[in-house]
Amino acid sequence: MTEKFSEIIHVGRPNIGDREAFLQLVGEMFDRRWLSNNGPLVQRFEQRIAEYLGVRHCVAMCNGTVALEIAIRALGLTGEVIVPSYTFVATAHALHWQGITPVFADIDPATHNLDPEAVRRMITPRTSGIIGVHLWGRGAPVDALSQVADEHGLALMYDAAHAFGCSHQGRMIGGFGRAEVLSFHATKFFNTFEGGAVVTNDDQLAETMRLMRNFGFSGFDNVVYPGTNGKMVEVCAAMGLVNLDYIDTVIEANRRNYHAYREALAGLVGVQLMPYDEAEQNNFQYVIVEVGPECRVTRDQIVDELHRHNVLARKYFWPGCHRMQPYRDLYPHAGLVLAHTERVAAQVIVMPTGTTLAEADVARIGEIVAGVVG
Ligand SMILES: Cc1ncc(COP(=O)(O)O)c(C=O)c1O
């Protein structure tokens, strides 16, 4: 049988705003000969992100992973930090890379976000903090996590790499915890090629992170901190500014595709589309399908069939960080306390969406799934 798509359909194919506007900004940048080091485009970009999210500070960085590392260090985390295993591996690596032990807590299978009671069970005398992840752009249980953090004197921050443009309990994600980390990687619905940021309402923390991302320089010859190089460059900020003007179009395309998936997959036994709470603001970036035990075929059979038709649907975040190195060696028995993580990781499929995918394409993807599920 021939493939339903002649070209590969990717998850996270970049959304690209007005090219002319981008080239105009790049031209001005060349005229100024100011390419990096906190240039005017980065400053404008930071201001617009802070305004969009309603936070006091946006500290733009070269990517989300370095933004995580800098936020972790600026918060003074040490020893052990509790994170979900069901996340992109960078959440754990950002800790490990700095000699901090990520301790994995289980998730709520209904939301795929950290279960606060599971977090509580993983606290030891060495625990210094918690990093919640707003997985798939759906807000983590912020109130219960702050309660756990406050009770035990732990710092609480969020990996909000999926959640730019999303609200939770009516508030924009970005203002929860001590700091929240964004990723603007090319595959995110909003991109700056590569890029990231830490957003916070804490003036002192923002100041520390600005020093850290620029080698600890305070003035020309004065280093006051052992910093790193986490700076965003001007060309990335130009992309960000242009894509900020395009963001509503992208969200609308994602929303339309999400509804088209709802329709295309309705009634398939054992195949559930994870809902968005439409009372919140959503970026509709992650179209999550769960294949339950009632389904006639396995998750992997569906993914294989999609791939055969050139639809590169993904098994994020299988098999979970605890089954990747170095955590597999560190915690050979972690699966015992991560039952929900293991089950969810084995049943999720992430579907393609974005501005380059038409509603009719979604219908065809639905036909492939229906064909194999029967
Ligand atoms: C949950 C999560 N955290 C962290 C990152 C790392 O961000 P970046 O790729 O910008 O370094 C990503 C995505 O790439 C992510 O999905």
C-alpha cells in the first residue's frame, strides 16, 4: 500500500513569521554591527515577553537548557532536587550537569504532571528544591507544590518549556514559583531558532541571572561571579520579535488542528485525545494521544503505521528519564516508585501540528490511525 503522505510530516516543524520583517530587523542589526552582548533587539524582546506574561523580568538566554542551569544555580540549589521523570531529559541533565542529584517523583496519570504527594515521599534531608514541569503546556498543581515546598523550606521553580502562552487558574504561566524557564527551540510552537529565558518577579534573582549569563561581568573589567555564557544573540531576538507578532496565528492553527484531531479520532476504542481546558489560554502545541489497554493494537503498532505513511509521530517522553543514562545506573529500581510514569510513557503518542499542517492532513492522519485500530 502506498504512503498517505509523500513528504515527512514532523512533530515540531518550525512556525516562521513574516520573513520581510525579519530581514528588515537583521539588516538594521548589520548596520549597527551589534550582534550579541545584550543588544537592542534582545532588550526589546525581553520587554515584550515580560509584558506578554505579566512578569517583572525576562532574562533571555541562548537556550532553555542553559536557562534551567542558570536558574538552578541562581536559586542556590544543592544536594537533591525533586523533578518528574516524565519530562524531556534536559530537566534532569540541567541538575546533574552541576553536580546536583535529580530525584524522580511520580506523576498524576490524569494530568501527566507531578503528583504533590509523590513529591512529598521523595524528600530527604539533602533535598533543596523542586522543579515542576508544566507538561504539554498544562499547568502543574502549583498550589499543592508550593504548600509542600513551604512546609519543607524548599525552593520551587518551574520548567515551563512547553507552556509559553498558556495560563493556569486564569494566570499566565511564567509567574509561578520563584522562577520559570522557557524554551524557544526551533521545534517549539514559538521559536527564536534556539533560545530560552528565565522569567521571574524576583528583582534580586533576575539581577544574579543577568550576571551569570555574561561570565559574571559587572562593568568592563569587574567580574563578581563565576558565570557562564548564556547570552541570547541579536539574530535570535529578531526572530523572536517577528514570531511574537505571529503567535496568535500559530495558536489558531494549532487550535484548529486539535479540534480536527478530536473529530478524526472520535469513537476509536482505547484511543484518547488529551483534552485542553478551554477556559484557560492554551498554545495547543502538544496534541497528545493515549493508547489504553482496551485498544485492539499497541501504541507502538500505531506509531509504526504512522511512520510507514511518513507521519513521524513521537513517543515523548518514553521511556522516562529514569531509564536513560546516567539515571538508569543511578536508580536501577526507580520503576518501582514510578508506576504511573512507566504506564503513561508506554501509551502516549505526540501528533504533528502547527501552521504547516492543514485540517485535511489531520483527517488523513486520523484515517491512518482508524485503519490500524480497526
Ligand atoms: C520540558 C523541556 N525542558 C527543557 C527543554 C530544553 O530546552 P532547549 O532545547 O531550548 O535547551 C525542552 C525542550 O527542548 C523541554 O521540552
